[in-house]
Amino acid sequence: MTKLIESLNKGGVLIFSFGGTDEPGEHTDNFMGPEIYYSTLGTSGFLSLLITLGAVCRHLEYDQYPELHTYLIVQKG
């Protein structure tokens, strides 16, 4: 996340999706063939990190219900 935010120009926008859980976590899934590893900082963890990195949350949405999937639109301050 640090590299992504640092690579943005001032005012640049990042759209980022993640596992929308309350707490940090991880799991694997082989739904599309090969086993893939996923991890998340949890919603609060990502928001805290992005604020620390100087980004502003412009939109947060829990989508794909009942899946725990979330996306953020953030802008570099």
C-alpha cells in the first residue's frame, strides 16, 4: 500500500479491493483453479494505514453480498 500511494501524483486516485472483514485475516481459495492466498488488514486497518500515508477515503462500499468483499476509492492528499 505504501508503494501504491507513494507512486500517485498529488490528487491521484487509487481503487482498491480487499476482504471486507472487521479484523485482519487470511485464507486460501482454489475457486478458479490454482490455490491463491489472500490476506486483509480488515476495513479499519486499511483505512488507518491509508490515512497515515496521506490518502483520503472518497468512497467505501461493501459489494458482492454475501461475500466479504469491499472496495475503496482513495485520493492522495
